[in-house]
Amino acid sequence: MSRPMVDLRGVYKSFGTLEVLRGVDLRVRTGEVTVVLGPSGSGKSTLLRSINHLEKVDRGHVSVDGELMGYRRVGDRLHELKERDILRQRTHIGFVFQSFNLFPHLTVLDNVAEAPLSAQRRPRREVYPVARRLLDRVGLADKADAFPRQLSGGQQQRVAIARALALDPKLVLFDEPTSALDPELVGEVLDVMRDLARSGTTMIVVTHEVGFAREVADSVVFMDDGLVLEQGPPAQVLDAPRHERTRAFLSKVL
Ligand code: ADP
Ligand code: MG
């Protein structure tokens, strides 16, 4: 593989005595969509959080676009980056959560504009037109002045996606973006994600939506008990899984 967008090598992470990641290797190519499947508690959220250094891994390393996350290499030693530099690294990575996490006191437009205004200190006359274009892209141009509580869950999650795109990220991480939604609202969010995938955005999506994985993913990863048990094209992992654990999981979610 040419230089991958995301490269995890031998990543370990424990919380106290609980080993949550037990030697994860994962590579994600630029422009590709990787869907991560796996049972609850298998370490999927911890994996995503480790990629943008919201979790500091105990062993192994994570790089994004060739840059080591959280550290700087000096000779053969690693120096931890300062908080400011870690925040700078994170500006290249969008994150969409299950629970939307919008700012309730800001309008939809201000939610999308917030990071470029405050983290990047860019001028409002530059930021607002871009924010409006992003809202248009997720089909919510007419909701710019609404507050999050006035929107449906599906609309709020589409705002969260627009917000995740506001800093023009190299990579967007999704952690079960449709799990908190009423079933009839899932489709509109998946549609936005499908458009994003078609536009060449590099995405890692933790989801139980196997249909989305089949249709949109370039690569499907199955995680179990802190390990990547298998990774391959959707047809391989979903239709001809090599591991019994993958088969057992799929028989429950399909
Ligand atoms: P998944 O997203 O696959 O459901 P998680 O990565 O959220 O799995 O969690 C894996 C395991 O790690 C779970 O047992 C969870 O309770 C535990 N865990 C996750 N975060 C923490 C934390 N900050 N402190 C302690 N335990 C945690
Ligand atoms: Mg999770």
C-alpha cells in the first residue's frame, strides 16, 4: 500500500487491569471508506479515540497522513507533543459521535462555524459562506438560524457532520452515528455519509449498518475483544468470513 492515511501498528490500551486494545494493526488508504464492525465492548470506540489521540495508547503507534499522533520523533526517541500541537493535529480529523454533541446555545450555523472561528481564528466573512455551503451539502440550508433542540435527531446528526467538515479534515471518524436515531431517520444520515464517501473523503465508520458497509465500504474490519480479527473487501468479510466469531456476530446483526 502507498502511504496510508491512517496507520496503527501494534496498538495496546488498557484501563486499569482491563486490556481494551491488545495489539491492533490497521491501515486505511487515502480516499477509502473503512467500516468497523464488532460486538459491544470490543474496543471500537477506544480505537477511534486512539486515532485522534483522545486516548493515549500504552504501546505501539498511530500515524495519520504520515504524522505520528501525539509525539515527535527526535533521533530514536519520542517526545510527547504539547497540548497545543495535539490540538493542531486534531484539527485535521473530523469526529462524529453517536450523541451529536452540538452546542445547544448556538444556532446551527454557529455550530458549524465555531471551530474555524475559535480554533483557527479565521475571519467571519470567510467562515460563514463556507459554513452555509456545508449546511447546503447536508440538506439543511434552511435551518441555519435554528437551534439544535428545534431539529430532529437526523437533522442534528447532519449538522454534526457539517461541523466535522468545517476544518476541511483529511479524515473523518464516525462512532455509531445512527445508533441513537429513530429508525425512520437513519436513512437521511446514511445518505449524507454516502455522498461524502463518493466525494473521496477518507472515513472510518463504526456502525452496525451492514447494508451501508456492503454498499459503501472499500474495506470492512471486524473487531473482537481488542483485536482486528479480519479486514478485507465487504464481499469477503461479510459473505465469506474466515473466523467463526465474525460469522456468529454477523448472524446476529443481519
Ligand atoms: P465498543 O465501542 O466496541 O463498545 P469501547 O472501546 O467503548 O468498546 O470499550 C471497550 C471496553 O473498555 C469496555 O469494556 C468499556 O467499558 C471499557 N472502557 C472504555 N473506556 C473506558 C474508560 N475511559 N475507563 C474505563 N473503561 C473504559
Ligand atoms: Mg462504542
